[in-house]
Amino acid sequence: MRGLFVTVEGGEGSGKSTLIDRLYAHLTLEKGASVIKTFEPGGTPFGQLVRELLLEKHDVQMAGKAELLLFLADRAHHVETLIKPALEKDMVVLCDRFTDSSLAYQGGARQIAKIDPKIEEVCLFATGGLIPDITFYLDIPPEEGLARIKRGKDRLEKEHLSFHQRVRENYLLLAKKHPQRIVVLDARKTTDEVYREALEKLEATCHAI
Ligand code: TYD
């Protein structure tokens, strides 16, 4: 399998979709690459059903492990039916959130990893071992990110500030653990600056693989 698998991660309001849209435009219009832009949860029709359960059912209690397994069900189907086939066709896949989200939100902020450190193995089982070639983590203090959200908040966005602070701490820990793969970008910079830094790293990765 080849192609290029790029994921974008970050807390709420960190500007992931703006960065993805700009990278998509550059890769398709200027480089003539075949690119798929997708997201989690909900990048497939099955995923849309799972997304509704995960984010829109505000009044239903959900055990932490059940939440994790729903995100992984979405991802398993997404990888098998969309991401893997695209990579096999040598395409570039730009994905808004992937395994690092589950590790930062469910593993870190919900603290499932404290009860069961095998969470990484479970995540790898879901993806069949697929790991991104490069991941951009858009770092922003959660109070600033949450203040940027104008639309109504979903079930996870409604969590306390301390939850979002733990998400950020866990993303930074992941970035420390995987410095080759995870590029930390300061999301408080202008969208232009963030885009330029990301593009530079992306081009370096393309040359390296
Ligand atoms: P979404 O509406 O897609 O917005 P955004 O990605 O712009 O924040 O929300 C997805 C939510 O789901 C977000 O709060 C992060 C959360 N999430 C997890 O908790 N674990 C996961 O594995 C994934 C993929 C997302």
C-alpha cells in the first residue's frame, strides 16, 4: 500500500478544517494530485449513524469504553471502505481526526488509558495497524479554541474546561512520544502562517517517503 496518509488533529476551534481545505486546494489545483478529504467521526454513511449516536444524543448516558468503541467502529469501517482503498490507489488522504483523537479524548481526557493501558492495541486493531505518514496537531489553549465556536456545541464540546485541558495535555504527550510523525503547529498564529508551516513539513515528508 502506498499513497500518503495525512491526519489533522486538535482541540475544539483549532482551525483543522481551514488547514485541510487549504492543503486540499494546493495538492489538487497546484500539484494535480488525487486527493480525498475526509473526517471522523462520520466519513462514511455508516459513520454518519455512529456520529449521531456519539455527538447528538445529549441526554443518553454513555460509558467511557462504549464511547471509545463507537469511535473505533466508525474508524474501522472508514479505514476498510474508504481510506485503505484510496491509499492502495496511490491517492493522498487528508483526514480530519484519527487515532490520536481517541487517545487524547477517550484515553487521556476520559482516562480510559489509566484503567487499561492496552487502549493503543485496541486502536491498532480497529485500523488494522494503519498509522498516518504525518499528523498535524493544531495546538491552542482550550479557552481560546472554545470561544471561537459559533455554532451550537455537541456532546463532547459541552464537557468542562478541565476535560479540554486534559485533551490538550494528552495531545502534547503524544507529540513528544512520536516526534517523527506528529508536527505541532501553534494555532494562535494566522491561518496563513499555520498553512505555510504545514506545507513545508508536508513537502519534506513527501520527499522522505
Ligand atoms: P466534530 O463536530 O467533527 O468537530 P471537530 O473535529 O471540528 O471538533 O467533532 C468531533 C468530536 O468528537 C470532537 O469533540 C472530538 C471527538 N472525538 C473523540 O472524542 N474521539 C475520537 O476518536 C474522534 C475521532 C473524535
